[in-house]
Amino acid sequence: MKKLLSCLLVCTLLFTACTKPETLNTTYLPTILGVQKQDESFALTLGGYVPAKDESTPAAFETQTIGTQHILQGFHENDLSCSMLSALAVDLESAKKGLYHIYSSFISNDEATSGMYLVLCKDIEEILDPSVNEKEDLSTFLENSTVAIPTLIGYDIAMRTPAEGVVVPIVSVDEQKQFQISQGAVFCGDAFRGTVQGDVLHYIQLLNKEDVQLLLSFDTGESSGLVQTKLTCDVALHPKNDRYVFEVTIFADGMLLETDNTKQVQIERIEHELIQSIRANCSSAIRQAKDCSTDVFGFTRLIAAMDRQYDADELTELFLNGEVLINIQLSIHNLSQVQSETQY
């Protein structure tokens, strides 16, 4: 990615030099923007690349800090371009006061990229530390993440649904100086509702009817190992007296990758253990969402489609009081058997 950015930077600089050189800082191309609200102003921390001295040297990641009254004004006053921004990282405490006035600066801006990822963090300096980003910059980490990361456009669309919420991942740096997603912040409209743990984010994604691929571990006592699993989900709605039942059906197809006891593996026992694990994680995701008083799964959308007499508050109450039934259909295949059959 760094070589690609170097090429893009050179092309941008050449183009700018031939047109209007004063509109772009010719030594810096920001790709990540960290934002922290400070009273009536913003502290912007930019992470980006400077041109390499020669083709054999990758572009160097550097940070710059700007103080400004308005976000885009900070770019314009410092002759910086936002056309290559691929990630917006907002300080968590600032986001709790409202995200709209921060991300909306880029929604209608033609120069900003529509595919910008939106994440939160507790320490802007930590996630924009050059020593961390030189290994794998934040943009690349988000692009390769198996957790769903909302873009600014995607988050904006979700905000317009009054009874539904959206989860924004919280990024931090672990002891090995690598990025991790340990939590997710729940928003309903522009209001912060609480946090969910990182281990349920994949299951929130699954319950939103998005396909998910997970590497699941098992230990039956007789054997232990890993199963590569593809999960899909369907949700049906059933009225029950004055509330609703959300019937969740999860379809899982797994491949047994490795085990410490191949000869004595009992597929049925592994399937039973993984079904219990998937059910527990889905239940935990639903419980944590209810603790935030927010439907982050789109369940209330089903109610609104069936009966449009409810307002947003009533739909939220129906979600909180709703019963969730979880059915799981899991099938596991033994990789060693598949390979032997293929070889035969």
C-alpha cells in the first residue's frame, strides 16, 4: 500500500504543480484523520505520507497536528488535501457529545472520499503513532478487518432510522504494537448509548443478516482444534399477544482444519459444542444491545414493515421486551477426509 501511495502522491504533486500549486501542501498527503473536540475548537491529528527520496524507499508515515475552529477550515488554511483520506478516527469522549457535527463535514464534500472508514479511539496519539503505522497503517488494518467497519456514508444512512442504532468499532493498540478492536460504541441517532464487547461484534454483524466467516476453536475433552466456519442468518417475526418473537435461524457450514486427536474425533460432539458457543455469543450480543436500549440488528425494521402504527420509542420498547429464539443448523466436514477423498 505504501508504494501505491507513493505513486499516487507523485501523480498528485505533478498534477498540482501544473495547475494550482498553492492548493496543496506539496510535502504531505494525509490518509488518516484523528479528531478531538476541545471546547469550541478541534484538534486535528493527521497521519499521512511524505514523498520517498527514490523508488526503492517506501513513503514515510508522519503525523501533523492542527488546531482549528472548523475541520475543513483546518485543511484549507494549511494547504492540505482531504481527497486521499481513508479513515476518520474520532476521540471517544468527543464522539459521546455528538458525532454528526464531526463526520458531516465530509458527507457533502466532493473532495473527500465517500469510502472513508469511521472508527473511535480512546487515544488519538496512540493509534496514529508512526511506529505502529509503519508496520500496518490504520487504513490497511480497517480494510483487512473481518469486523464490519462503517463508512461515513453507511453511518449517515443508519442514523436516519430513528428506532435503530449502529455500532462503531473502538480501535486501540495492544502490547505488540498492533491494532485491535476491543469494543464497539453504540449510537442511536446522534446519541451515545453505551458500549459492547469486541467478541460479539461478529455476531452483531451476523444478526444483521450479513455473512460471517469465523475461525472457531473447540475442546471436547477427547480432542481440540479449529473449525473454519461460514455463518449466515435469517430472522422471522411472529406476533405474540402484546409483543413480538424474533425467530433467528443461523446456518453454519464448517471445515475441521486441525485437531490433536484425528483418529478419535467425534464430529457430533464438536458440532454440539460449537452450537452452544454460537448460541451463547448471539445471546450475549442481544443482551448487551438491550443493555444499551438500542436495536443494532434491524429487528424493529421488521415490526415497522408489518405494522406502521408505532413510533420510534414504541419500537424500541418492543425490541427490549421482545423474545428472541435462536435456532442453529451446523454441519462440519473433516478436512483430512475431504483431502483423502479428493486424492483418491
